[in-house]
Amino acid sequence: MRQLASKWLKTKALLHHPYTAVFIPETCLYSEEQLRMMLGRHTFVFIKPVKGGGGSGVMRVAKERRGYTCTRMEKTYRFDHFKALVDGINRLRIQRPYLIQQGIQLASIQGRPVDYRVKVAKKGDKWVFRAVVARHARPGLVITNLCKGGTQLKGTEALRMIYSQRLATRKRREIADLTRRCIPVLERRFPGIGQLGFDYGLDQTGRVWILEVNTRPQ
Ligand SMILES: Nc1ncnc2c1ncn2[C@@H]1O[C@H](COP(=O)(O)OP(=O)(O)OP(=O)(O)O)[C@@H](O)[C@H]1O
Ligand SMILES: [Mg+2]
């Protein structure tokens, strides 16, 4: 079955299509110049390996009132100016390509961010939906990955804890519709894919964002 490690290729496929592009946070390949530009446009960004997994190497970089911060796992590093930030990131980064993505202020439960994983698999010529699960970050972390101590909840349960019954139902439908919309776009671009895992973030206003798509979802 076809698998695709590059987050950048999958993101570009969805960006290519106006129907799905609006759900993708602004994303570009990492460089010092792009980081400067992205931090000019967004109060915080996520930096992640193009071929990553399990939240490893993921950093949250924020513009503060004075200087910048970079959070990786439970550590937050402070920097007075941009050049120091870049040096700091370069020390944390290993020599492989990274992406910069607009940070989404994820809706949270007990102050810990929540996101959603929707798995679909192809059975014959039909795509079938598997469970929607929510992942709740371990205290102190900015990533929700289960292998980094995140807790799994039922998707409907998490939505219900964050929103009213009506809004929760609407959001669940929105996530399902968006998934149905993304599948043909990805399948056309990457024929042969047999399963997909969509990571969705809902921000504090309830807007749905696609954080990433996995071709080998756990
Ligand atoms: N743009 C973003 N805004 C807010 N949070 C983000 C953003 N991108 C990633 N995150 C958080 O970081 C976590 C890890 O990021 P991501 O899913 O992109 O990489 P990964 O988990 O390493 O890859 P995989 O899901 O293939 O294991 C997400 O589950 C989410 O909690
Ligand atoms: Mg992920």
C-alpha cells in the first residue's frame, strides 16, 4: 500500500485545490527568511520535521512582548532577539528539512490543547470511516501525541466538553464532510493510497483546520 512520509507533499496537494486549501494553516518550508516572514504574520508558529512522526522534533515558536520563545516538549527557551532565536532553533534542529506552519490556538480542556484524528481506509473501491478520536495533550506540552503522554478521548465526548450539544454535532459533521472532500484530492494526486489519518485542529472560535494528513495512521 502506498505511503507518503512527506508532510510537505501532502500539504501541497491539499493547498492546490481551492476547496481544501482554505482549511490548511499557512505552511512553508523552513528557512531563516521564511521564519521572519511567518512570525511577522502570526503570533506563533509550529516548526516540524517534513518527515516526522509521533510529535518528535515539533516546536512551538512564539513572538512575545519582548523577544521570542521556543517550546519543545516540556522545555521553553527564551531569546531576546531574532538572531538568537534562529541560533537556538538550529541547535534544537537536526539536519533535515522542516516546515513552518501558522500556529492554531487549539480549543482546550483544562488548559491542555485538544485535536482530532479521523481514520479512513479503502475497502474495495469505497472509503470507510473508522473512529474519530480526540487527543488531549499531557499537562505542560503543546503537542497532543499519545506517544508523548497525550490522553485519548472519544471525539464526540471531547467536542461535547468544549461546545454546546448543537455546536458539537455541527463540528462533527463539518469534520466528516471535510474528510470526504479531502480524500479524492489526495487520491488523485497519490494513486494507490489505502488508508489516511487526518489530524484536525479546532481553534477557539470553532474553526476547523487540517494540521496534517498521515498515510500510515497508528
Ligand atoms: N499548526 C499547528 N498549530 C497548533 N498545534 C499544532 C500545529 N501543528 C501541530 N500541532 C500540534 O503538534 C502535534 C504534532 O504535530 P503533527 O501531527 O503535525 O506531527 P507528528 O505528530 O509528529 O506526525 P504524526 O501525526 O505523523 O505522528 C499535533 O498533534 C498538534 O497537537
Ligand atoms: Mg500528528
